[in-house]
Amino acid sequence: MLAALKQACDIQPSSKHGACGMSDTPQKKGGDARARKLSPEERREIAKRAAEARWQKIGDPESLPTATHQGLLHLGDVAVEAYRLRDGRRMISKAAMARALNLKSEGGNAFLRSMTRKGLRTAIDDDLWVKIENPQNFKRLPPDSGTSVIVDGYEGTVLIDVCIAITEAAKYGLLTQSQHFLAIQSEIIIRSAAKVGITALIDEAVGFTDRAKDEYRRLFQQFIREEFAQWEKEFPDKFPDMLYRLYGIRRFNPESTRHPRFFSRFTRKYIYAPLANSRGAILEILDEKNPVVYANGGRRFKLFQFLSDEIGLPALRAHLWQVIGIGSASTNIRQFERGFYRAFPEAVPIGHQFGLDLE
């Protein structure tokens, strides 16, 4: 989207079409208005009017959806309030959106003001902007009383969409120097929670333990492609190099792609099973797509060949490099395990004993 925008705006302006070669449609006029530089006072006024309009729409607070679970979601060093509504939606409050992005002002309107800044606003497409301008209202119960409180917030995936827009804006030089911290924090958030994985992460944060297997299998189907992809290598050479070192095994032929069989068990346990906090759901689907067909336990394809380009592969790469980072800082497999489970405590199996047997 941004590439098309950048290319379009390289067209020389004309009296008929304006700066980006577009006619003076209502959309064009609105785009010019939102792209122009807004003063802090103007941004505060926009946020104030939007808040007033939302509260006016709440005719009957008792009809609002209710949060059944709530807790803290940890994104890097930042903890934000997360909720699961009775209707199944997973929500983050508007104020928490500001806090997640490390904005200096953590008030709810700080998030909206930042999104209207010149440059960054240009990177937000119309569908996402509609969601940003229209937070959803719901009720929560404060811990110290039985009186419900009305919260306005967003579904968890909106945070990921915003972070993607920010990183794209940074890539095309649309952020000001004072906004560079947003790109750094957005990268941290994207690596902490893939778009589908955010659902399971919020459930963890709020203590929702009723993990309906069918529901998660349906959600994680978005990670999976129907047919295998036509490539054979996704894991970098650093990955097997790390395993040989951690297990203290000499690698006689660095050019060979044949490795000890238990390396595949390591990959299933530490890469695929905890992927996107799926607790094995993604791995189970991949096994169905790519079953064992050979007597030696081999499969026809690589598991990653069935991961989707949009969600599955980016999540795999982010997780894989986290694992390589932990392995690079470890001297043996037991030290690696301790580091891995500190980073991914939700992946610790019940009754787990440290150390992966070679047999």
C-alpha cells in the first residue's frame, strides 16, 4: 500500500488532479486534510470531539458487552490491560494502546493524537483508520467494587495492524525524528505477538483456561497453506551449527544437509510446538498436512513448506531467530533449555525434566 502511495505521489501535480494525480473527490479532500500538519491543539481537539461522539452513542450502558476475564499482557518491557469479552472478542483499552507504544502521555487520547501526526497518518489505510476512530465500548468490573466501568478499546489485532503501519512508515521515511521510538516499539510488539498469536496471548494474560481445541485449530488455520510451497530451505545455517555446538557433537562435513535424527525432535519441540503460543495446535495441523510416509519416519515435504506467506512464515522466522539468539548465548543444551523456558514459560510441559535425550 505504501509503495503504491509513494509511487503515485511522485507524479507531478496538475491543476486538474492535484499532488497525487487524483481528482478532487471527497476522499482526496479528506486525504489532504488529514495529511496536513496538525498542531498539538488541533490533535487534542480531534480526540476530544471523537470521545464526545462515542459517549453520546452509548444510550444504554447496560446493553454493552461485558468483560469476563481481564489481566496484564506483557509486550517487551511494557504491561498493558487486556480483556476477553463474553462474546469472545479479545480487547485492549485505548489507554493501553498508548502505553504499549511507549507514548509519554498514557491517556486514551494520546494514542489518537499520535496517529493523526503528519506522515504516520499517511501510512494508515482507510479500513484501519475507521477502526482507530471508532473504539468499541464494553464494561469491566474494577477489583475494588461491584460497580461496572465503561472502557473504550480495540480488538487485539488492531494493535498489530497499527505496528505494521508504523514500521512501514519508518521504512519509507514518513516518521519524524521524534517518532522513531514508535518504530522500535512496534518492532518489539510484532516480534512478541504474531497477529493470530495475540489471541492466545491475551487469553494467557487474563487467565482464560477454557482452551477449546476446535476454536484454536480454526484460528491457527490462518497459519497454514493448502498446498506446499516450492522451496526447500527456510532454516538458516546458524540453526544446525548451534545444535552441534549445544550437544557437543563434531560436525565432520559442514556442507552436508544430513544431520542427527534427534535434531528434528528438537525442532518440533522448540520451534513448531510453541509457535505463536499455539501449544502444539499448529504442529498438529502441519502433521495432518504432511504425514509420515517413509519407514524411517520421514515425510514427503518440510513442515514449513505448508506455512502461509502472510502469517505463518513471518511468525516462524521471528520465533526461529529468538531461539537462535538463546542458543547462541548458551554453552550446552541444559543451559539453552533454562533460557528458552524463561523466555517462553507457557511452553513448559507438565512434569518436564530438563535435558533432551539423544536416543
